[in-house]
Amino acid sequence: MLLLYVLIALVAASIGSIALGSLLFLLDNNKLEKVALYLTYLAGGTLLGAAFLGMIPRASEMMQTSLVLKLILAGLLFFFVLEKFILWRTCRNKECERHVHAVVPMILFGDAFHNAIDGIVIVASFLTSPEMGFFVTLSVAMHEIPQELGDFGILLHSGMTRKKALLYNMLSGSTAIVAGIAAFYFLDNVKMLIPYVLAFSASSFLYIALADLIPEMHKKTKVQDSLLQFLLIVSGIVIIYLIK
């Protein structure tokens, strides 16, 4: 039964979020931009909530807190270097370096690697508890949808048709399922690795929220925008708190 839950979560967080993201293209450009921004704000909260309310406390129960913090620090440095190499950011400005210099294969490779990490994160969470697996899956899906919308924009801008862009994105998303299934059988047999995976995964969530999403939010400085951002971030944290 646990494997079934894991498979559903992996499909929902990877292929499902890509499909949902593609459906948003049915909206006109103004509504699409607003929905993507709102999802980004909410994702900032769900990622922070999942890391601080779920992953880090649970990892600290399974190993020394000092080691958990060291792994998080190492993870933050790792994801900084990774982002430099594969231009992993959510970037909404069409003139930014990602859009100007990043080629399609690099975008797809980066997404495939990112999705594989997400798959391992989801499985490690389910092996800890079904409840944690559920809210981690929600957090992954919430930040994947805006990111996939950005990637769709890059692929379409490169000359791809919508059908081809969707197919390629789904192929890169499928790495979450492959990596997740492999992690399910591997981590289930070596449970001592789960707290390490949780701590390292928490650093991924923190990096995305603090280095990518929140800086994007600071580009809007109007009072009403700032208030909306704060409310949606808090809403994301509350959602995680209520379902954890």
C-alpha cells in the first residue's frame, strides 16, 4: 500500500504538475502571469513550512541536531554551485541570462536532475511517515508548477510547438518517478540514510525559497503587492502546519 501512495505522489508531483501547468496556458497572458505569481508566493510558504515544520525536526529526531545543521549548510552550498552550472532558477524576466544563454538541452537536463532529487525527497518523506510524505508532495507540486510554466516559456521561445514542449517536459519530469522508485527500494533497506536525505532535502527547499522565490518577490515593492506576498507565504506555512 505504501508503494502505491508513493507512486501516486511521484506522478502527481512530476507529470501531474507539468500537465496542470500546461492547462494554465489556456488562460490569457495577463491571467497566466498573475496565477503563476500567486503560486510562486504560496510555494515560498509551503517550502519553508515543509523544511522547518517537517523535515528538519524529523531529521533531528533521528540524528544529532548539529549534524543536521551541517548537512543543511553543505546542501545550501551544493545547490548554489549546481545553480551556477545548470541555471536552475525560476526567472520570469525574458531578458535575464537564463533566457538569453541557456540552450534547450541544458534546461531539460537541469529539470531532469531537479525532478530526480524531488522524487528522492518524496520517497524519503513517505518512508518517514505518510503524513510527511503528503505535505512534502504538496510542497514539491506547488513550486514545480510555476517553474514548469517558466520552462514552457523558454521552450516555446526557442521555436518548439506546445505539443513538443509538453512532451519534452514530461520526459524530464519522469526522472522523479524513476529516481523515486529506485530510492523506495534502496532507502527502505538502508533506513539509516533517511535522516541524511531529509536534512539534505530540507536545504533544497530552503535554497529554492530563499535564493530563488523570495528575491523574485522583492522585485515588486508596492504595499499591496508586499502584503499579498506575505499573506500567501503565511498561508503556505499554515497549510503545511495543518496537514503535517
